Amino acid sequence: MAAKGYPKWLLDSKEGINSTKEWNAFLHELHDAIQQQLTESHVQYFSDLSEAEKELFIQRATKAIDGGTAYSSLYKKVSLILDQNMNEDVSRALLEDAPFGTKSDLIVECAEEGSLSLLKKWPDMKTKLHHCLNQPLTVQIRQLAWKLYLSNTKVRKQYIDLLNTDPRRCISQYDYEITQKCEQLLSSERTFSDLRGSSGVFFGMKAVLSYYHAKQGTPARLRDVDHLLIVPFMQVSSPAIPRKDPPSGRVVAELVEEFFTYMESRPGFVVDSGSDTHNEEMNGFVDKVARLLQEHYPDATKIIVSKFVPSKEKIVKTDTGSHQILLDGLVKLVRPMIRSMFVGYHRMDTLLYVWDQYVIGLDTPGFNVEWLSIVTAITLGLLKEHLNACTSPNTLEIMLKQEAPKLTIQQFQYEVKKHHYQKLGAMLHQDSKAAMPVLDPTQAIHPPWRHWYNDVIPPYTKPQDRRRAREEREAERERLSQQRKSAEHHKKEIVDKTRREEEEENMKRAAEDRDRVEQERMALEDQLAEERRRRKEEEKRNREEKERLMMEINLLKSQRQPSRGPSTYSISSNISRILVAPPPSMASGSVVPTVVPTHEPRTPTPETDPYQQAENGVKDFMIKVAAAMNRIAHAEGTEKEVLDKETDGFLHRNVRDIKNAQMEIFGRKLEPGEFDSMSPTKQQQTSEQMMDLIQQWREERREQELKSGKR
């Protein structure tokens, strides 16, 4: 199992190397070399250096001890430990996982997995990919290699920021035209058969090209060759792109980053914008191709010259004139092919092989020019027989489009290995001496890896012994199978028994709950009957009391006598009006008159009407009865508060039940006045349905309250 992205065999190798004496001896010499540099540089402590200076000191120290005893011993030990651990991991996979591939395939897969994990951890080690010269990269290594060499975080950040802030600026004004060309290109170009029918590739291709043209900010349309140059990137990213849906934003951002970086790193003769500088670079590139053809494929050179010689120059020819004719002819042949970087001229696997070598040489000055010229010369050299069959320059161009896709990777590998490998390898490895060498067990000065093919061969056994062993294994498998089945059957019986017991217990509890609910229901019915009886008796007493009072009222009405008021024409009143008091005398004036005390006239008590008295008595009694009934209905004090709270809750539940009933019947709440606008029959039906639902919900709530012990 891998940890932190590393395969297990690589982690085991690391632990094994750290515990060896060779590693300790190497560290001791490395420390001494670093200390010597610190002394020469007048630096007291290694920690005083910056990160770049530390790396430089370590590299210098490693180069200083390279080739020494400690270095060579560690090199051998590392090779041995890697061989052992990788072989053990592959052997375990062969025994446990039963893979389809051979042991050699598994060795390659393990090495690839380890290389990828190291490159992801240390991207600066991408120069180790130079050892893949003249080798087509696997899918995963190709994806990582292109990502490392074409990395440009600034381009990706600009695209993501613009996409988040103003997506419209990521789309070209000629987006529709770009869409049509992409669709036509994917459906018509025969070398793109693997991408045909993939909607994800189409959308990703269109998005990248549209953004690329929008960033150029020119009114000119996107060049046709740009539509071709995006295709290899789509092929490399195709495993991460769904065929039916558009690609994810992360994949599009990676495509934008790699495509923009590649477009900026192209040589001038590939850009070929028509400027004087680019024309000079094109002439220099064609001259290099011509010299390669003359050196390795002279027959192809003669054929090309013969096809492009004008009729008037067939009489007089010189070496200089022939070379110039060759250059002119090659320009016409090579220009469209090199502008598209062979896209459309080679089938996809061969094209990716060519691009792999181009990508891993991006950090080596001059390598890409040399590589592209070699590929161009090999292409023309391998097609020399078809060149001879052409009759004009136009037929030469048509032949290239038809016959070049038939060339294979093996043909290019053979030609490169035969004529150009040493020169290309020297260019790539001239400055690649680093602290961590690449262990190539096939080309190292030390003994190659042996564990993966020198395993102990199993001893020979006779057929009858193998048959008996096979029968024993089958019997053992049968016994284990029966044992497993018996264990499963026993486990199933236990589970079934437990389930039955749980069901019986649940049924018993359910029966007890039903009995308890029934008893509570009967008790409530008895209470209700008693309450009804008391109410009937109370109503009967009230009715009898009312009848008795009415009888008394009627009796009082029948005994009532009319009373006469005082008359104003009585004798005493007349006398009091006729008699007048005499005038006062002189003597009476000096005599103090006798003061007769006067009293306020007393208001006579009105005579009580028996009928009114009876009526007031009845009113007082009825008021007291109403007050008593009010106290019975609404309670007093704390009981009144509890009753009010329960009443409010009941009202809220009724309102909620009505709304829920509307939702249950109509699927929505009725608008104000909507119920009144219904027909009487509809209103009656709706009311009955709502009351049935409300009554059902009330009974369910009551049952839940009874279960929870509420009253």
C-alpha cells in the first residue's frame, strides 16, 4: 500500500537505504565536502545560507565526491535494494492479485509508478526524463511530463480570475466560426479518429481556442494552423475528459496553461508569421534539413531536385544551383508540415512520440531545432519511393498527406538510433550531471538487476504427485467451503431466532398497549357518562327551580292591589290656601320671634311593588346562577389560567388541523372567500371530508397522549 503517493516498495527501499553503512559513509563524506566549501567561502554555519545557496553547496559537494569509494558503494547498494524490493512487490502481486500482465509488464508498471511519485514530489527532477530520448512515453508519464515542462501558473491564474469575474471576455468574437472549424476538423481529419465523436474534446478544444483568440485582441481571425496545434493536447488530456459531457473547469485550465506556454515557446520557423526574422529562421531550418537529407538520404534529395527543377534549367546545372533548387523545393514541402508540427501528417501515436521528444527538450537550447529537422528529414527519407512516383510539386504535397500517416514509431526510432542518437543524447546530457543519478540496470557500469529473472525455480514434480497435490488442494477447498457454508447457516439460524424473539416481544408489547388503551378508553367513557348524568340532574334542578319561581311570580301578580295617590283637593289643603297670616304689630317688632326649627322635607319611601320585587328576586337568582355556571365553565385562579392555556392550544390545533385538511384535500390552502364561492353541495362534501380528517387526527393525538401517560 502506498503512503503519501509513494509505492510501498519505494518506501521500503528508502528505509533499507537509510539503515545501511554505505549511506552513513556517503553522508559523512558529503558533510566533509560541504564543510570544506563553507570554510573556503568564509561561512560559519550551513544554516546561514539561503535555500538556493544550500542547494548549490550540496550539488557541488556531490559532484566533488562523485566517483569515489563511498559514492560507488552507495550506488551499488541502492541498485541492489531497489532490485530486491521491486521484485518482492511484483512477486506478491503475481501470487495474490492474479494480474493479466507478465512479470516484465509488472516490473515496468512499478518503475513507472515510482518515477511518477518522485517527479510529483520533486518537479525539478524533470530533466531525468531526458533518459526517455527516442522512447514514446506512457500515458501517465506523458501527462506529467507535458504538465511539468509546459507549466505557467501565471497564465492559469489569469484565465481562472477572468473566468470568475467576466466570463464573456474569455470568448472570442469569432466563437461561432471557431466552433464550426473545430467540429469540421474533428469529423473530417482521418488522423484524429480517436477523438471523433467526443463531445468533451470538442467543447474543450473550442473553449481553449476561443480564449486564445480573445487574448490576442486582434480583429483578424484565428489561423487554421492554430486549430491543428491544439489537437495533441486534447489527445493527451482525453483520459480525463468525458465523451458525452463538457470537460471540467480544472481540465480546461490545464489545457489553457499548456497550450499558451507551448505557443509562446515555438521557434520562429514554426510560427512563420511572414516576418523577415521568421523567414530567415525558416531558410536556416530548411538548409539543416537539406544537409541531413544529403548526408543520410541522397536519393531523396535527387528526387526532390528533379521534381522542382524548371524546364529551362535542366540543360545547365551546377552544385550550387542544385542546392538552391533543393532549398526552394523543401521550403514548399516543409513549410505547411513544420507550421503544424506534423499534426495531420502523422498518425496520432507517431505524432505524440515526436511531440514527446520535443517537450522533454524544451529546456535544452538548440535541441528542438535539431529534433524537428531530423524528424522532417526522416519523414522525407522514408518516403523516397513515393517521392519518385510523383510527377509535380503538387503531387508531392498530396503524397505527403496520404503516405506520411503510414509511418510507424519503430521506423523513426530505428533511424534516430542509427544516425542521430549520439548527437541528440549529447545535447540533452551535457549539463545534466546531478546529485541523484538515474539507475539504468541495462546500461550501468555495475551488475544489472537479477532478482526479477533469477528467482529460484520450483522443483520438478511428477504428474501423479501434482495430481495428488491438486486433489488435496481441491479437498481442502471443499472442506473450507463446507465449513464456511455451515458457519453461514448457523449464523443465519441465530439471526432468524433473534428476529423471531424480537417479533414475539414486539407483539406482546403491542397487545399490552392495546389492552391498556382499551381500559383507558372504557374509563374515559365511564367518566363521560357520569359527567352527562350530573349535567342532566343539574339541568333538571335548574328547570324545576325556574318553574317554581315562575309560579311564585304568577301568584304575586294575581295578589297585586291598586293604590291611590294623595288628592290635591282635600279640605286641609283648601284651608291652608285660604287662611292668611296677620301682619306684624309694633310690639312684635321688638320681641324676638320664636325660632321654630325647620326640617328638610323627607322624601317618602316609595311603596314597593310586589311584582317588581318578585322580578328583582328572579333576576338576582339568575345572576347568581349565571355566575355559578361561569365559575364551573371557566374556573377560577390557577385553574382558570390552566384552562385558558389548554383552550388556546385547542384553538391553535383546530386552526392547524383545518389548514392541514385543506392541504390534504386541495393540495394548498384556500384563499379567503374561496370556500364561500363553492356550491352548497361542494361545501357540504368538503366540510365532511375535512371533519373526518380532523376527527381522525384528534383520535390519533388522544391515543398518543394516553400512551405517554397524559390525561
